[in-house]
Amino acid sequence: MDQLKLAAFDAEDLAVVSAHVQDAVLKVGDIAFIPKEKRFAGVINRFVWEKQPEGNARKKNWERRRSGFHFDRVLAVRSTGIDRSRPDAVLDLLAIAFEGKEEPAGTITLIFAGGGAIALDVECIEAAVRDLGPAWSTQCCPEHRLDEQSA
């Protein structure tokens, strides 16, 4: 039972999903909007934040897992800072945010390192993320440094 399976139906649920997919990496070509199904979906390599690393102080092993995600009830998709002509370009997902307009409708924004973002106009929050298979070991742990100007 170590595989993650989460669903989100409100902003609080979405914040939990966001925490679990923080620092996931994905390729531009691994995401798609399917207008007829009102679905935005993709696959990510999720950093497993919920598990303590194995090893000692000098050499630790963290984990990543291949995971699928989808957002349903999506009316429109917009992006900025992402070159869709480069399907092998790698994106680093920092967070998922929600801004309500005429709730339950609003905009879900996937925020990426380097200033890229994908905005999903949704009828309501209906999202899920699920691990697809076994974990693999990584010795790289994402780090987040404060901007020197904001410190």
C-alpha cells in the first residue's frame, strides 16, 4: 500500500495534491488536453516526499515514482513560458494553485520552475493523481533556496 492515490474536489484537497507532486518532472510531450472529454492529463516522475530517505548522512537515497494525473471538467487551457514545439523539454512542477471565480468554477494553475505555467479554466475542481508502478532510487533531492532579495 505504498502507492499514492489521491483525488481533489476542493481547494483544500488540491493543496494536498500539490504538496505530493511538488518537484515532479515531466516532458512537455507527456501532457495533453482532450477537449471532447474536458480532460487535461499527463504523466510525471513524482518525487516521493512522504517517505524518509534511506542511507546515512553522507549518502541518502530518495525515491521517485511514475504517476498519472488528470483534471476533469476543463473548459480551456492556456500556457505561458512553455514551448509546445519541444516535446522532449523537461518541466519541473513547483505547485498547483486554484483561484476561484464563480465558485465552484475557477482556474487551476500548474506552476513550473523557470516561470512556465499552465492555466486550466474549470467548471469545478475534479482532479486525481495515482502512482503507476514501482519506485526507483535517486540520490538527488530537490532543494528550494530563498531568493536573496526576499531573505
